[in-house]
Amino acid sequence: DKVKFIIMRSSNLATLQLSVKQEMWATSRSTTELLDSYFKSFEHVVLLFSANQTGHFQGYARMMSAPDYKLRALQWGRSAGELGDNFKV
């Protein structure tokens, strides 16, 4: 297989807007591990984004890097301590 599509939920729209601006994303540690394995196994990993309680999708992004602890941490807010490593989108 060449492409893997994943639906991602964000707790709010502001987080998605920050991701677009910074060209980075982070998610729970368990989902980060899963995405890392997909990134290694597929040529392309496409993330489809939806913010909670919006009732529709806000957009999509392609994973451009594997999760990496060296990537600069973003201002993810209160949930930052629960997230895995950032990755480029």
C-alpha cells in the first residue's frame, strides 16, 4: 500500500489553526506511536482533520516527517504534557 488515510480529531479549532501556522502537529502518545509506524510503512500518510463539535472536516495534511522529540514544542495548551512528539505536516 502506498497511502494511509487517518481521521484526526482536535479538541478545538484554535489548535488546528496553530498547526497550519507552524506546519507541525502532535497527538496522544499512543496515536503518535501508531502514526510513526504508518510513516515507516506507507509512502504517504494523509491526516484528515476535524475539530470537536463542528460537525465537519476542517482540512487535511500530509505527514512530512516522523515524530521527533527534537522538533520544537508548540503551545498546545493544557494537554501538552499528554502529547507525543511533534511531527511536520
